[in-house]
Amino acid sequence: MKNLMCHISKDKGWEWKKEADTLMKIQIENSLSLGWDKKDILLVTNIPFKHEGVEALVLGDDLFCDYKPTVTKIKVILKLFELKLINDLMWFHDLDAFQLKWFTEDEVLKDMGGADFALTDYGITTIKPGYNHRPSTGSVFFNSKSKDIFEWTKAKCDHYHCNEEAAYLELTKIPKYKLKGRTKVLNITYNIATRRRNIKETYKIADKPVKVLHFHPYDDRETSEGADNMKVVMGHNWTGKPLLPPGLVKLFKKYI
């Protein structure tokens, strides 16, 4: 299994140097501490980057999606298919989705149940109930047979200028794509987000221990716990304790 992340920056100034640079360092150090082999960490950027022996694969600026920046991840993945770099089970996750616990390829395959493509929904949101079942692309598992799913998703994005989650959701509703059995909704343990979510209630439905926590440390907007993302994960929550393991707590104190 490969651990895939990307950051294609349109503005290679402050945002790159402050946010992306820091998040990539934390992600790499956290992944290595959990047991990932350096060769299995695949970081894709459009600026040279190297940290702790992990060197980014540098691709072109053209992979940035101007109409919806989050669609950039779909363009990156399709480029990796084109380069024949998708040969294993892949775990793609956003730079602000942090792995809390080691999980094996066998565990993931069992949870995928034979699907080619698997992701979580939104959990319990504070938006409206209809959003609870919206697919979240912040943490996605896929194999080498899933290329067509990404192609169809991008085609819908390009047609409607929508984000990849809305495009994929439409695909699941159209019988001609025959996605039943090829895709799977995973338990929210693989992608608990903090923004616009009822964090406490989402934790209740997550398999324990939680595997992935998705929060942006630089987003200081208030969450459902009455504090910003960093404060919540560091202990300002209903448990009174950090939601992160000690190793990640140390990394955030080191870099942020």
C-alpha cells in the first residue's frame, strides 16, 4: 500500500512556505513514526521538496484546477495513472488528514470488501442532515482498476465546474456507471473531520481506535466544540484530553 499526498500550489509564496511546507514535514515524520517505509510515501508537488529522506515527485503547474482547487487531487491521481505509477493499493489523503494509528493493507482490503474505490461520508454534520451522507474525498483508498472512476469524476467536474465530491455523488446515482460493488463507504474512523461537523457525535459512530483525524491547524474558525481546530484536537473538547496520540502532539508543538 502506498501513502499518497499532494500539494500543487498556484501561489508558490507564503502559502507554500508557511502552511504546505509545515504540513508536509509533519505528515512525513508522523508516517515514518507509524511504520511507513520511505519508499511507500508518495508526495506529489510542483516545487522540489525533500524531508527525512522522502523526496517529492515534482509534476507540472498545469495540474492545479483553477475552477475548483480541490479537483487538483483528481488531476494528480489521473496523471499518476498516466505515468503508470498506480500499481498497488493507494491511500490518498489531504495534507490536513492525519493518521493516528497504524493500519495494514490487509485491514483496509477487508474493510473495502472487494471494492476498487472506497471513501467515507461526512459523518454527523452541523450543516444539515442531507450532508451527512455526502462522500468525502479527504481520505480515499483505490486500486489500479479504479482509473475509470477518476476519469468519470473529472469529466463531471469539468462539465459542471463543481467539486469532486459533488461529481462523484452524481456518478453513484447513475446506473450506467455500474458502481455498485465497485465502490464502498467506509466507517468514519478513516476520516473524522472537525470543520462543520458535530465532532462528539461523529466520534460515537467511529470504529475505535480512530484511524484518521482531519483538521487544518491553521483554520481558526470555531468548531462544534466551541474552539478552533488546534484547540479541539489538543484537549479543548468534551473529553478534556487531546484527540491526538502523544507523537502527533509533539510534532504539532514542534512545528506550529
